[in-house]
Amino acid sequence: RKEVEQDPGPFNVPEGATVAFNCTYSNSASQSFFWYRQDCRKEPKLLMSVYSSGNEDGRFTAQLNRASQYISLLIRDSKLSDSATYLCVVTGWGKLQFGAGTQVVVTP
Amino acid sequence: NAGVTQTPKFRVLKTGQSMTLLCAQDMNHEYMYWYRQDPGMGLRLIHYSVGEGTTAKGEVPDGYNVSRLKKQNFLLGLESAAPSQTSVYFCASSYGAVQETQYFGPGTRLLVL
């Protein structure tokens, strides 16, 4: 079983709609959680950290569920520019683990 | 402010050839990392460094060597390239440990024939 698992997608989303997807992790001792965004053939870039109480950054909302060991990302009012692969990143025991990513395609 | 840069951007090697990938950062970061990214898999850590003159193995270190002679540079070497090393290689740096934001370079696409 992979330590960090994501639905690869693609999630096809009409412009203006809401999309949400999860990331599950296997290490219950995981400490920090992040979402990175990766555009096609580009480098990953930090989108947002995920805090225990949940947090928002504009149209993006991240949640952490420690009991069920998953984090989620919700994108409201999707823009064409939101089309990308979203990587879940989990740290614990000094290690940083990347998920393989969830692809989101926003269509006009 | 260039951030993290990688050289070269693309390279084709024949099996058995050697090469060195160069990563440079101008953010005065202590930590630097080399990852490989393959289709359907997350970024996997090859080697990392927590400061000038130090290196450590990551998840998939076999077939690679690294050096960090200067704080701003982190070199990844392939002594005898194999087709299994065909991948996209990303370098990253961070101010501190793993919970800090990582800043990635643009990547090096390597094809081993």
C-alpha cells in the first residue's frame, strides 16, 4: 500500500463549478500536510498548507481528518487556470512523502 | 532572483554513460533535495543535504551519487546510466527541515537509451 494515495482523475469540471478531492495517508504519526500544484511539464509549487482546523485561501479550502487519515482540497468557482495536477504532501518522522497527484481539468 | 535553477533541461544518454546534473539556488537555503518523478508515481527522494558538505540517502539512492561542496549547489551524478533512470529529475531547496516549503527547480528530462 502506498503511503500517500490520491485518485489520479482526471476530474473534469465546468468553469465556475466546485470540485473536491481527497488524499489518504497511511502513517498515523504524520505531522504536516500540504497541497502542491503542478502544471503540465512544470515544477511543483506550494499551493497551501493544511492546518488541523481547516483553512481557506481564496477559492481553495483544505481540510484534515486525522481520525480517517485523509486531507481534502476543495476548489470553488473553478477557473480555467485551475487546470493542473494537485499533489498531496505528508510529512512525518523526518520524511516527506508525495502523492502521485490528482489531475483537474476545467472546461469552458 | 532566480530561485532554483537546473542544468541541463534535457539530455539523452546511452546506457553506461555518465553525467552530472547541476542544481543551484540563490535563496541561502540550508536544505537541498533531488527527486525523480515517474508517471503514476509521486516524487521520490533520491538524496538530500542538510547543509554544505553533508549528504544523505533518500528513498531511491541506488545508481546515484551527490555532492554539496558549496551551499548554493547540489550535484547529482549518474555513474553508469541505465534505462530505468529515464525520468524527470527535480531539485528542490528549503530553508529548514521537511515541514518547510520546498522550492523546486524547473526539472531535467533525462532519456537513457
